[in-house]
Amino acid sequence: MLLDGKVLSNKIKDELTKKVKNFLVKPCLAVIQIGNDEASNVYIKSKEKACNEIGINFIHAKFEEDVDEQEVINKIIELNNDKYVNGILLQLPIPKHFNQQKLLNLIDKNKDVDGLTDINVGLLFKGNNNLVPCTPLGIIKLLQEYNIEISGKHAVVVGKSNLVGKPLAMLLLQNGATVTICHSKTVNLKKYTEQADILISAVGKKGLITEDMIKDNSIIIDVGINRIDGKLYGDVDFDNVIDKASYITPVPGGVGPMTVAMLLNNVIKNYENNVEKNSR
Ligand code: NAP
């Protein structure tokens, strides 16, 4: 059975649209971009479109690749201090000569809608979640929507990035799963994937996960996005795996739309927290 991220993300967006209609002031998301990475341009456009759809204002602060770091810092401080801005994200990747984590850590922890500041990462690690990275959050929401029990399951996460693999492993742990994390140095990947009740691949390699690597009736979440000749593929050999798995996410239409929905959700979460704080 398909885990349809598109349908669920539309449902979440409808709920958020209804909420936003009742707000006195429109929420606002600010995206900071450095350079002109082609994939980033596409992702930022889709974030802007989603914000427009549900009634969130959108600021796109775009800098040249050779911008002085201080200019970017000033912009982050300005957005932190702007009470009408509810979410700030630094679109990654940024050019290598910038200190990425230094810039990320300047973002107010309550506006850090990507959940990548050291403070929010630490809170997630300790189980005191503040803002959590959108892709892992979207995966948990998708599993919950289909009433898939996480507790007691063996979840195998392939990929250990700070953006997806590691925070996802933390969320799965919080939800009671026994978690194995695999990565590029894992010897004999199949030995682990074939034990997974829930297998998540977040690598970026088309065809990495094949039918012989999965357990019967397992749940397969494909985070990978591989663009080949203008077409999108995941990491999983979907056509051959679908009959063996009990649930599987398609690419496109699985995890991707959930990521955007969770970004909007995080912006609204901060907005609502502020309203609550100010009414006290
Ligand atoms: P990343 O930072 O490049 O991390 C990839 C991870 O895969 C690394 O941990 C790497 O291990 C591991 N890896 C590489 N080759 C492997 C192999 N042969 N076997 C096992 N593990 C291997 O990428 P990311 O940002 O996490 O993204 C992963 C994929 O998800 C990409 O395709 C990206 O486009 C996609 N993505 C999709 C969404 C969405 O919304 N659908 C969101 C974010 C990312 P090491 O750490 O040991 O190098």
C-alpha cells in the first residue's frame, strides 16, 4: 500500500489555511539564500508557492556568493528582531567558504523552522523537542496517519546526515523503536536492512535498496531524491519492492510534500506560541 504524502500534506495544508484565516496578522517565513544553487532555486520557489497557498507572507533574502559574511549576519539579526517574522531558514547548501553552523546558530531558536541550531538539535537529543527538522517530522506524521505502530519495531535508518538520518533516528527512538543507523562505512548493508520492520533510506543513490534487501511486509520510507534525465527517482527499487513491502512511499509524492507541510507547520507553531506568550 502506498503511503501518500501528497494527500496527507494537502490535508495538513487545508487545516493550516483555516487556522491562518483566523489570525489577525499574517505569519511570515523568511528564507536566506547565498549564491545561486539551481536545486535551491527550485526548493525556494516551492516553499514560496506553499506559503502563498496557505496565507503565509514570504521573504526571500538572496545574497551573491561573494557577499561579506557580516551582511548575512546583519540580515539574520534583523529577521530575529522582526516580530512579524515567525520562521527563518538558511537554504542549504551555502558556498563552502562560509561557516555554515556559525550562521545557523545565529538564528533565534524559536524561529529556527529547520531545527538545525545547536540548541534545537540538543533539545531533540534530550527528548525536549522544540523545533524539529521538517523531513524527519514529516516521516513520523506519515506513519502516524496510517496508524503504523512505531513502538517496539526495529527501524533501520540508512544515512546519518544532520538534516535527515540523525534527527529521524532520535524521533524513532522517542517513539519507542529500536534503531539501527547505517551509513557509507557500514559493511554488508543488506545484513541490517533485511532485519528492518521499518526501513528508511536517506542516501541519494538510485537503486540502493533492492527487493532482496528487505523483509516481507516491512514498511519502506524512501527519502532519496535522485534527478536523472529530468526524472525523479528515490533510493528504492520501487517497482520490485512494492509487492514485498506492506507500505511504501512513492517518489515523488511521498516524503517530499510532507517536508514542505512540516515547514509550514513549524512556522505556524512559532506564530501560535508567540500569540500565547503575548496574551499571558
Ligand atoms: P547527505 O548529507 O549526503 O547524507 C547521505 C548519507 O548517506 C550519509 O550519511 C552517507 O554516509 C550515507 N551513504 C552514502 N552512501 C551510502 C551507501 N552506499 N550506503 C549507506 N549509506 C550511504 O544527504 P541528506 O541531506 O541526508 O539527503 C539524503 C537524500 O535525501 C538525498 O537524496 C536528498 O536529496 C534527499 N532529501 C529528500 C528530502 C525530501 O523532502 N524528500 C529532504 C532532504 C533530503 P556517510 O555519512 O558515512 O558519508
